[in-house]
Amino acid sequence: MDEPEITYEYIAQEMKLIKEEAQASYTATPRENATKIGANQTNYYDFANANITTVATLTQQLISKDLILLLSNYLQDKTPQIIPNADVILNYNQGFEARVIPDLIILCDQNKIKNGRIFGTPELVIEIVTTLTNIDEKVKKRYKYELAGVQEYWIIDSQLKKIEVLLLNSNGIFTCKNYKIGEVIKVSLFKDLMIKVADVFANPWLRLAMP
């Protein structure tokens, strides 16, 4: 299945659908509802498709673990923190909220942490997917993060071993660049943080963990 052509008309329609979906899905007390949802610790609530999904695959966990190590070495003794599976309440200017649980985030503002959750937009979000991940799900997540003002969003394809990096431009729209093994990603949040794509997929256990 081919990904849809990304045009301004398409973006506007997606944002309209996201807003309508969020408004229909959440009551006037979304935080209370979010507390009840996901009480089972073996499942997460996925707001891309409003479904209960199982915990991360072994492939996701291995890549996530290695990324934490790579980023933590740089972030040591710095204020920003890398956090896996954070419970995040995104706030939108339109007056509604959405709860998401990304694979990894980098958070620069500790004041967004309240009652064990993050209320507000992380500066960087990382999602680890497979090529078979539903395209519609990926598109919806992309525009949820874009609409919330995430500065940098990575989509890591564990099967194709590529990383799609989306940066928020001055118009509030993501611009995209794809990286493959042999290339280096400069993390936009920091002036001197470089990540080799090969290092993200270097774990020898990944071959065994692939479905």
C-alpha cells in the first residue's frame, strides 16, 4: 500500500479528522478517563486508532534500549532527559487533549511532569515501527505530534533499517528526511549531538528478534 501524497489539502483534512476524533473520544474530564484506561499494566491504550495494543515487541525493546544508551551518554549532566514509554498528555491550542505513549521521548522542561505524567509537548518523540505497521496509524500519529508542536519526530523502521526524521518548520509543518545505514543524523535540539544510523541497528540480537 502506497503512502498518501502529502499536500497542504491532505494535511488540513488530517488535522480536521484528528480534532474531530479527539473531541469525540474524550469527555470533559479526559485526564480522569486516561487514569482508568490502561490500568492493566500488560497493555497500553493506543490513541492513533483508539485500540488496546500489547506491549512493545522484542525488536522495539532492543532498539529502544540501545538508543537510550546512545542518547544518555550525551545527556549525562544535562537537564533534558530521555524517557521510555512516557505517559504523555498532549495539549492543543484548539482546547482538547490527547494521551499518547511514545516509545521514547526527550523532555527538556521538567515543569511538564505532574502526578507521574507529562502534561505538554515533548521536544523529541521517537516511535519504533515495522514495515507492516498500519500506514493509517503512522499517518495519524504523525499529525497528532505535528499539531501538538513536537519539534523533532523520528520513525524508526526496524525491518528496513531506516529512520525517517521529521522536523517542525516555522509554519508548524513537518519536513521529512530519510536516513539509512552509513548516514549520520544530527539531532536538531542540540548543536553537537550526532547519531550514526548503523549504531541504532547494531545489536546482533535484532536478527533473532525479527518476526
